[in-house]
Amino acid sequence: MHPLMVLVLLVRAPKNDVSTLEIIQGVAGLAVFLVVAYAIGKTGAWFKNRSFTSRWAPLLPVLGNARITGDGGVAVTSRLSGTYRGANVHALMTPNVAHKYAPSRNGNVFSVAIENVPGAEDWSIVWRVGLPVVGTPSWAVQPTDTPLAQRLESAGAVEQIEKFGRSSSHYTVRNQTLEWSAYIEPRVILPPDEFRHVLDALLALVAINGTVNQG
């Protein structure tokens, strides 16, 4: 409802012991508070985006046509996109989020993705921590026990990812995107050489996907 309509309704409503002036003052005070809160939020987001831009600097030379974009909101994450060896790629920096493997603390998630990857089925390669005491941590191709999972394992898909340690990789048909992500704290981004190695591994996975995951 439009703020002016709200004000009119408040003025015409039964007043009891509250005067019209007090109602107007209350509405005006709320409006000022909202404006100030919005300004503070935008200012905070501006400083965060400046910090993100500075942190991306070491990785800019790795990509062609590199560009940085914010999330359009309160600057929870930041995106670096460009090209690498002819492929459209992007990376996401998302610091201080809930940790999947250590619920008692937060972590820094870094993601790298190859775009425009055709395929017939979704799949993932994930690190499973196993059950307490009896469980054994291991890599798994999901969905498990499917012909596609078997083909991916036989083609060496897991070997491309396991060298980077505990992480996960996901391919989605809908987005045609192959993405790798990991918690990398206390770092916020990967060093340039490691960033290149992840991109190279993902391109190898794209080649494997093109062989074993076509309709």
C-alpha cells in the first residue's frame, strides 16, 4: 500500500488518546529510520565491493576479458568472469558462510565454473565425511550406482578433482555449467597458479563429460 494512503488511514482511524500529530510524527520517524538504514546498507555494500575488487586483483591476469560484478545486494558474494583457453568461465568469492564440514564455525567458499557445457544428465563428485567412528571419508560420484557414475569413474573424473582436497563438483544440464567449489579459509581466493590448475582440471572434466554424458 502506498505510504500516503497509510498516512490517510491512520489520520482517519479512531484516535483514542493518540493525537493526529503524534501519528504523523511516528510515521515520519519510521520513514527517516528506513532511509537512514538503507543509506547505511548501501554504504556498507560499497565498501565491501571495493574490498572484493581488491582481492580479485591477483587473478585478473589469468582470464581474458576479466570483469568483476557484485551480487546487486548487500555484497555477500562477488563474481569474476572472463575466458580461459577459449571457454567462458566465472569464479565466486563468498566469505564467512556456514561451514558444511565444521558446523561450529564459518568458512570461506570459493567456486570456479565452466559455462556452456552440453550434457544429458546432472552429476556430482563430492567428498563424503562418513559416519562418526565407523564411517570412512571418501569420494563419491552421484547419483551413485548408475551407468553414468560408472562411466565417469572409469574415465578418471574423480582423479581430476581429488588432487585439490576436500571439495565438490557439480554439473547441471539446465544451466549447462560445470562448477567446482571448496572451503579455502583462511584464504578468500586461490593463488593464481592454483586457480589455473583448477580451471585446467575442469576443462579436463568438460572433455570427459563430452565423451560419457551425451544423449
